[in-house]
Amino acid sequence: MQVKEYKPLIVAFCCNWCSYAGADLAGNNRLSYPADVKIIRVPCSCRVNPMFILRAFQRGADGVIICGCHPGDCHYTSGNYYTRRRMAALFSMLDFLGIEKERTRVEWVSAAEGAKFAATMNEFAETVASLGENKRLEDLRCKR
Amino acid sequence: MQKITKDQLVEKTVALLSDGTVSAVLGWSRGEFDYDITPAVFKTAEDLKENFVWNDFCGANFSKYLVAQTGKVEGKILVFLKPCDTYSFNQLLTEHRFDREKVYAVGIPCEGMADIAKVKEIVGDGIVSIEADGENLKVSTLYEDAPALVNAKDVMAERCVNCKSKKHVAYDELMGDDGEVIESNRFDEVARLEAMTPDERFAFWQNELSRCIRCNACRDACPACTCEKCVFDNPASSVENKAPANSFEEKMFHIIRAFHVAGRCTDCGECSRVCPQNIPLHLLNRKFIKDINEFYGEYQAGAEVGSRAPLVDYTTEDLEPGEVFDRGDKDA
């Protein structure tokens, strides 16, 4: 019998202006980060609707990370300030429902921080891998 | 046991209807049973005298009905507002959901409403009639000859036990005396859950939410949920108008429902009142209120018209989402 090796699937919502460019820089600099991180580009971190995060978990993500510009540097002036409030409330609620708090995270990564992007993803992937599969927000119908 | 009587309310409304101040009245009428009270629009004095009801089961918050009814009525519509309803009333005004000029708001005192589930726990099923009798409720059932006396305090709805305010924050006219904002213990239950381990919390919510039949009553009754197109009515969402297929869909619905009213929820408790499965939905809302109070300072939605809800506001010094868990970590 073959046991399928567990690899965490991580969804990273990256803002177009900072974090996506940061990911690009990480690539240009040949910094490695896990291939299990799937990047979804969003115009701004505040574009991320709580439903996106839940949907990502439903479709098999084991961790969701939202990356945006540093507070004060938002391309749209204030988008990431809203993200910060919303996600603080949402993460606290997920924790209230007993869902592991380590599975969700918000990080601020600027376009110049390719190294930070790679380091953040490595560290986050490790944390999520140590938690194992996402069981509490899974949808069996979506299992491959 | 309510201080104000039905006759006083009917007398007041008939007077206002006949002198033309208002052309319709938003009030309560009897449904199938004495405890099954339905909101109704009255347009004539005869109708009012015959069908108007005011008892310990008139819990419905009428604020939301104004959104639809103010557009349907020529002239003003009279609405009865209990103290907790006035907060929702203000919140809806803040969001420009109805025209204040078309409403004549009458503030009425409330001594707390009864929860029929608690009455049934004491006297059992087969209730044929419930009458107020001083401090007690006189409950007649099919199976007992003598009516059972139940103290109204013992069957008070959870939201009223932890009533946050007896003060009316909006009205055109007040009947009876105005009360005060109360230092309630409404966050105790949330704090108790927070003190549990994540596994215990997960088990608790799994158990509660698994009863959800997705009747959408919590959404439909909620005065903060007034979107004309709801995300849960989106045919492409795969969760439209159907029972949750699995525990994920249950959680998704309830997380999103609570999130969408976070910062705007006045904690009126309608969601829990209308839930046919008795899921403590208000706990989810209170968790958001408690968090918002702790993170961004005390805020009571609806306390004043025009205040900015915390989640559509920000400061440059807000705490980071990761720091949420660093406040005396209970799980570590």
C-alpha cells in the first residue's frame, strides 16, 4: 500500500503593489520557498473577503496567508488598515470556533523585501506542516 | 410582566391614527398561539382594537420592518420600540436605510421578554394559552386541568436576562419612564468559551451549529442584515437556499453571517430569538463586539446616529492580527 506523503497546501493572497512584487524579487534573487505556496494576486490586501479565506480552506488549503503593503504604504492609501482590522476580528472568530490560529496569518511584505517574503513563506509552511492536515474547516467533497 | 398595558398602547395608537398623525401602525398580532406573536401593520382603529397584542412574547424588533414599510405607506407609520430596538433603529438611520421623516417612533418600556422554549421546559408541551398574572405567567396546557403558574423571571429570554440597556436612545414620544444603560454580564458566556481549549470550543460549536437547518431566519430577522441582495442568495455560491451539506457549510454560514454584521450589531438578540433550533447565535455576535471593544475601544452600535462602525474605520496604531492572540494566551 502506498501512503500518500502529506504536503501542506498554502494559499497566499498577495497584493499587486507590494507583496506580489516582493514574491517576484524573491524569485529573481533565486531565494527558495516551498512550492506548496500558491500565490493569488489581489489588487489590494483589503480585497480579500473573509469568504475567500473560508473557501480556500474548503477547497483544500491547510493554511492561508495574506500579504500586503506595510501599513502606511498602501497603494490605495488606506486599504491595508482595513485589512488589519477585519482580519484581526476574523482570526479571533476562527480561534473562537476552535480552528487552529496558526493556520491564518497576515504579513506585511514590501516590494523590496524578497528575502522577507521567502523567509515568511518558509516559516509559515513549516508551521502549517507541523499542524498537519486542515480537518476543522475541510469539505470532504472537495478532497482530491 | 410588562408595566405598560395593552389598553394604554391601543388608546395611544387609536388617538394618533384618528388625528391623522400617523396613517399606519406597526404592531404585534396573535399568530397560531398566544406565544406565537406576529408583526402586523394596522391601518384602522377597529383592526387595532380587535387584533393588537402586547404581552411577554412581543419580542420582535420592528426596526428592520421600517425599511420595507416606510415605502409602502402614505404619511407616517407608527412604530413601537423597546429600548433595545431603539439601538437598531439608530443603526439603520446611520446606514440611511429608511426615511426618519416617515416614522413616528413611540418608545415603550420593556421588563424583559419570555422565551417559549424555557416555558416549555417547565410545563411541557401542549400549551393552549398563556396569560399574564401579576409576576407570573398562567400557562394552560392540554394535559393539566389547572393552569401552571410560572414566574416570568424564570423564563426570561437570555438576551433579556443580560439586558444591556433600559434606556431609549431614539423616540418621538415616550410612554412610561425611561431607564438607564445597564452594566450587564452579557460577555460572561463568551469569556467562558474563550477560557476553554480550542478542542473544547470546536466540540461546542460543532455541536451547536450542527443543528442548523439554514432556514435563514437569523438573517431575515436581523436588523443589521438589510442587504437587498445577500451573499447567501447568490445562485453561484452553491450554498443558496439549502440546508448545510456538511459541517463546513454550517461554519461558513455562521462565520460570514456574524462577520457581516460585526461592528454594526447592536446585540438585540433577534438572531437567537428566532432560531428554531435554539442555537446561541448571539454568542458569535457578542464575540465580535467583545473583541472590537477590546481592540478598538468601547463601541455600542446604534448608541448615536452617524457614528462610524469600527470595521469601516481605522487608526494607524491598530494592533496587528497576529497580536490578537498575544493578549494573555489561554491556549498556550
